[in-house]
Amino acid sequence: YGRSRRLSELEARLGVQLLRRTTRRLNLTDTGRGFYERCRRILADLEEAEAAVSQAHAMLSGRLRVAAPLSFGLRHLGPAITEFMQAHPQVEFDLDFNDRQVDLLAEDIDVAIRIARLEDSSLIARRLWSSRLVLCASPAYLQAQGTPAAPEDLATHRALVYSHAPDPTLLTLHDAQGREHRLHVPERLRANNGDFLCQAALAGEGLLLSPSFIVHESLRRGELVCVLPAYRSGELQAYAVYPQTRHLSQRVRAFVDFLIERYAGVPYWDRDLPA
């Protein structure tokens, strides 16, 4: 009875319903579940803080909610997280793989990996790595449609485009003299996932401008080839971002530092690409 009364008093003080009550059971409401997770985070931070001041080499503990783009997360983040978990066995991960840009505060995310131009000044960002953009196609597609020799030749081709790009059909290339070539390539297929577009390119459906972290293995195996390799297609920058309004726990700081060290230098997915 005492516990039920305290819960009712808490709901009255907050002005929200935390539990959905029936004659047989109690269930958390969505608001109650969010409140519970935040309280759980606060307690984990408190335990971590106490351990940090009482031990010279305190073990990290608690939950890390991490958001990351789907293709990069599935292809490259898994080994990094596994290594971090083995080094810190009391840290738990809750991962959100999604190409959309999540609201870190609203969705209670500790840290997000963003591969984009950052425009939100309310976030703290630490650079992780860069990835080249590669214009590529399958040998079968180029045999059937012809291999472009100059940027203007792309007007007769068809593109597989990423729908989250600011202007999906716009292609910007730079030649060896630094001159910029901007042109729109006719659209064949649009999707919001880079791996799906890569599969379409492997099937010979069109030209693909893709981050090298998605297509590097297909390029190495010859399943895709670079188109107009004398022209640069630009780079993408990846950052670890977190809200500046939130207390930065030791586990978040340690995880971000770990990622920066792991991806330092030229990423392995760029090392085999043409110069």
C-alpha cells in the first residue's frame, strides 16, 4: 500500500500518469517508461561518479544509448562496440540504427554518429573520420551504356540517388586543376539507404555516388569500378555529437575518445582507392 501511495503522490506532483492500472496488473505508460529510463540513467551516473572518486581505476558502468546511420552501423560499428564492451564489461549498449537525424534530447540519446554537414549549434561535435565519395558502376552497366570520358557524358546515363541528400541528382566533380563541374544526372532509382543503392548498382541499374565505406569491398573485388577516376567527388565527414546541456558521463566520454582513436588517420575503407 505504501509503495502505491508514493507512486500516486509522484504522479500528482508531476501532473502525469506514469502507470496504467487494471484489476490484475500495472503497466508503464510511454511517459512512465521515459521517466524510468531517465531515473535509471541518473542512478547509473551516480554510481559511476562514486566509483570514480573511490577507486584509482574505476570500472565504467551503465547504459549507453547510441544512434548511428544504418549502413555504417551494420558494416563498421559492430567490431568497435564489441571491443569496447570487452574492455568495459559493465557498460550496456542500446543502439538505434537509422539514417534519419534523431533528436538527441527528445529521444534520450547519449551520443550520435552523424555523417553530414553539421548545422545544429546546440550540439557538441567531435570529428571521427572522413570518407571519400566515389562515383561508380558495375562493369556490365558500363559495357551496355558506355563508359563516360568526361562529366558532360553523364547526361546520357541514369543515376541511383540517395534521398536524404540535399539535392539527390546533383553531382559535383573537381578536375585535376581544381575546376568545379556541377551537373544533374537523370534519376533511375531513389532510396534512403546506401546498401540498397549499392545492390542496385551491382545489378547494373545505374551510376552510384556512394561513400567509400559502403562500396570499398565491391571496388576491391572488381564488382564495381570507379567512373571518371581523374575527377574528385568530394568527401563526407563523420562526427560524434552529444547535447551540451547534458552531463557528460564517464562512459560517454570514454566511448567517444575510443572511437576517435580507433578511426584516426586514413580509414581502412579508403586505403585501397585510386589516388
